Amino acid sequence: GDIAQRGMIEDGTAIGMGLANAISRLKDSKAKSKVIILLTDGSNNRGDISPLTAAEIAKQFGIRVYTIGVGTNGTAPYPMQTYAGVQYVNVPVEIDEQTLTQIAGTTNGNYFRATSNSKLEEVYREIDKLEKTKLNVKEFSKREESYATFALIAFFCILLEILLRNTVLKKIP
């Protein structure tokens, strides 16, 4: 079996890897519009795939990427392993807006900046407007499930058979 090892989860931002995973799930989709919303609070500092390489791959599959930088530049608590155990140290955090803008530009998406929850909701509404697809409904038919009626009738027939077998039509050995 698998053996879990004790330790810390590696922290960091693997934008290229995240994008590559999303692309692999969407690439074979038959949907008219294929969209990835990339939400990040940092700059790419992990992973084997460069974010711009992943953006080129998304473009090849006709996938549009909307990038959103969330939070504010400043510091954030980061777990560090020390001889006394895990200590949280404030480290500088900055959003790589240039890369996020390039990813969006390469894939015909847009880059957005959200510094609060309300701004993030605004961004989602904007993306929703940009991605609206009109559907032409030509036919509407209402279907009702009728199996319940038949199941009820079958149940009563079986019940009747059991009753008759054990009373009126009791078999004589």
C-alpha cells in the first residue's frame, strides 16, 4: 500500500500546472465555449510547466482563460519548518499581473484584479456577461413520469397473489 510520510505540504503557486490540469479536463469537451477561470493570490514559483506555455496550449485547444489576481500585495503568513517546529513567518506576497495579463491575452480572455469579495463578485458577473450564449428553444415538451402508477399496480398484483395463495387458492400437497 501507499505510505504517507509526515511533513509539511509544499507551499507555493504553480500557475502553469494548475492551468495544464484544467486544460486536460477541458480539451476534449464538445462545448461551444471552453473557459478556464484562473484565480490566484501569488506569482508562479512552483511547478514544471511555465504559465505562458500552458496558455499557448490552451489557445491550441480553443480554450479562453480569464485570469483574476485576488488579494492585495503585502505580506502573508507562511509556514516554515524550524528546530522548534512549524513557525509562521510573514513573507512578501505579490501578484504577477504581467504574466496573468499575458495568459489572458494569449487565449483571448481578460485579466481582472479583485481586492475584495465584492470586487470578486463583480468580476464573476462580468465574466458571466462575456460568456453568455443565446439558446434557441424550438420545441418544449412536457413529460411526466408514469412508471410510479405501473409500479403501484404491479405491487398490488403481487400482494393479491400472495394473499390468494395463502387463503382461497391454498395448494394441497
